[in-house]
Amino acid sequence: MSDTILVLNAGSSSLKFSLFSADGRADPALSLLLRGQVEGLGTAPRFVAKDPAGAVVGERMWDGARALDHAGAVEHLLAFLAGDLERGTLRAVGHRVVHGGTRYGAPVPIDAEVIDALATLVPLAPLHQPHNLTPIRAIAARMPAMPQVACFDTAFHRGQPPLAQAFALPPEITDRGVRRYGFHGLSYEYVADALRAIDAKAAAGRVVVAHLGNGASMCAIANGKSVASTMGFTALDGLVMGTRAGTIDPGVILWLIDELRMETRDLERLLYHRSGLLGVSGVSSDMRTLLASAEPRAKLAVDLFCYRAGRELGSLAAALGGLDALVFTGGIGEHAAPVRAAIVGGAAWLGLALDEAANRANGPRVTTASSRVPAYVVPTDEELMIARHVRAVLGI
């Protein structure tokens, strides 16, 4: 019977999970056994688990009157895994934690002190950190001897140059942790490593990775290390996203307060839930829906998304002092050929030339053989990255 590692990724209304076999020491031994999620938490929860081939091996629904919370989702998942002994013995749990602050620049084993420290970071990620902590606490209460490891979205960026992390604010503010942190670090770490097998020369050079999805950001990477990122103090900064505006003039916030009398929670709802692709289009936050829509505002939303990504690409290339490769990842980056075409087409000045047929086929290379700078599609796997960290931290 094999040892297994469970990876949990808790969102605001979902709990995603992956189960890996951890036999042996070589990376291929981290083979996927199960993947799934509990979605609709707090409303109409639905649990589904699938094997590596995509076949459903477990499924359950709850009605609204018996809606689960995150802790209940963890309880159901653990009970399901306990009744599925042929898949192995659970040895550890790894968690995606959005914020590690300035204290945590690498994955760490979780104990009571770490939980307390991560709780102090809730004000820095109020819509993510509490949900990340709930499964950690639930497992600690139910299985206190089970090793748990926290893996941080911010950790990959902690080695950025100090100037790249700095805001032009007085020290009485910045000394309280107000700085650029960057996010999606687990995705960038995985992609930077995966690129070595595709283009080792580029991976050792200057690369911009575009993690484009409902949450979207871009990162400048030099020889596998983060140099700069579009996201800053929070995950609101940078690119246009599904429901987030991305970079916005702080004066707009002052105007909203003074002229529209918006309060903190009103601003939070506007900036996190009512803006971005949804706000501009008035149609949807889903790029697939917008690309299929004939509504002029849908086209405007897509165009703005691509324009802002193109501007950030230029900024990140400047931070790197040049560009050796562009990589697309995330749901939009991996599957939306028109978005890639617009971004690559606008970057001809950087030496990129789109291969239209390869782009329609989703790569892996989407630029021509003669393109001075190549562009690739590299599917991300944050869960596998977390499992790798768990095995390295615990020596499983």
C-alpha cells in the first residue's frame, strides 16, 4: 500500500483537492491518484472526485438547507479518503496559503505557532487567508498527528530586489508590512521549472510568464528567480481580471469615497467582485463567453484585457533588461488562442512572431521558427508543486 500526499486549495466557495502517490524519491513517483473539489460551499455544495483519466469515482450533492462550510467539506473529504484504502495511506497534507508575509519565504511545517502567525496576515488577504486557514485548523483538530505543510503564493517572490518590492510611502507605513508581495508564486515556480524541459536556454535566461485566468498576473523571471510581478500588496493590482479591475489610480478611490460616499465594504465589493471583465462587459467574467459574444462591450473587455497585458509585458521586459521567452499559463493563457494572438501580435517590437496554426492548436510553441523570441503554452500544476514541497519538507 502506497503513501499518499493530499493537497488542498481552499477558495471562497470551494475546496479543491488532489491526492498523490508518494512512493519512492524520484519526482515521477508523485503520481496523481485523485482530483476533485467541493464547490458551491454555503449555497448548494457538490462534491466530485475523479481519477487521472477523468472518470468520476465519488460524487455527492447537498441541498441549500444543509449547506456545508469549509470545515464540513474537509470532514466529508477525509471520510471519503478513509473509505478508499486501496489508494494508499495518507501521510501528509499540503495547503496552498495565499499570504506568507515577510516571515515565510519557503514552505513550512504547520504547528500552532505557524497557524497563529498566518492568522495575523488576514488583513493583508482578507478574502483568501481565512479560507486557507479553515482546512488547516479542521485537520489539526480531527487528526492532530497528521503532518501539514503550508506552501505560500507569495514565497516565490520574496527574493525580488528590494526596489521591486518597495512603495514610495513613509516608513511608518512600509514598516508595517506594506510592500509589493506578488502572488501566483506556486504557479510561476512550477512553470519556471517545467520550461527547462521545453527550452533550457530560455529557462536559464529572461522570461515573462503570464498567468491568465479569473485571477491574472504576470511575472518577470531571470534564471528561474522572480524579479518583478504585476501583483503587489494585494491580488487586486496589475492586470484586468475576471471581476477585479487591476491597477487603478488611487485618486479614483478617493473620488469614490468623496463623490459617491462609498464605504470600505462598498469599495471591496466594487474592486473584487464588480469590476474587471464583468464590470466592463456587463455580460460575464468568463473569457470564453466574452469571446463568443457579439456585444460591443464584450469586445471592449477582451481588448482592454489584452492591451493591459501587453503594456505589462513591456514593463516586465524592461525590468529584466530584455526578453528571451514569453510563457502563457492559467485557464485563459492555456486555452484562449485569440487572447494569446493579440498579446503576441502586440509584442512584435520585442521580437515575437505568431504562428497562427500552432496558436490555434494551443502550442506548446505558438511563435514561428524564425521568431527571435519564442512564446510557449505551459500548463500549470500548482497542486503538484505543493506535493513536491511537502515531500521535500517532510522527507516523505
